[in-house]
Amino acid sequence: MVRPPGRHFPGVLVQGDPLHVLRGEVGEILAACGRDDLAGAGDTAGLLLSGLDELLAGYEAALTATGSGDRTEGRRPAGRHRGGRFPLRRPPSGPGRRARLG
């Protein structure tokens, strides 16, 4: 974690290897969507969400340990629902949509 000048809360530093893994998982989700493999996309999205939840938990623990408070107190992360997974919906159709996914 780093605290940039002028910011109240610190940020999370992501090194190249984990960033590459995150990018790869998003790429797998898009590829699965392009094949209409929503189950595969959902599985990969669930793994990605779990990894991000772990990162967020570590961030919140560090904030608490340093006395900075909980940055997410009272808020639920965007896109998350009670089941802990993103509901998958078919992407909107339209001209050029497949080209961007494939």
C-alpha cells in the first residue's frame, strides 16, 4: 500500500505479475463470452472476484491496523450481490459487438 500526496486513503500497489494474471483472467472471461460459454465465463469471473475480495480484505485489514478506518464501511462493492458472484447476462447484440469480443 502507498499513500500518494494529497490523498486521505492509501492506494494498492499492483506489481507486474499479479497484473498480468488479472488481465489474463479478464481475457479468459471475454473469450468464453465470445464462445457463448457463460458457465466458463462465470467460473473465471468467480475466481477473479475471489482474488479481488482477498485483495480488498487485505487492504481493509491494513487500514484498520494503521488506524485509517474502513474505506468501504457501509458500502457493498459495485456489481456484487448476496450470492457473492456476478450475475451473468448475455452481452447486448448489435453491429460490431462480436468483433470487439473475439
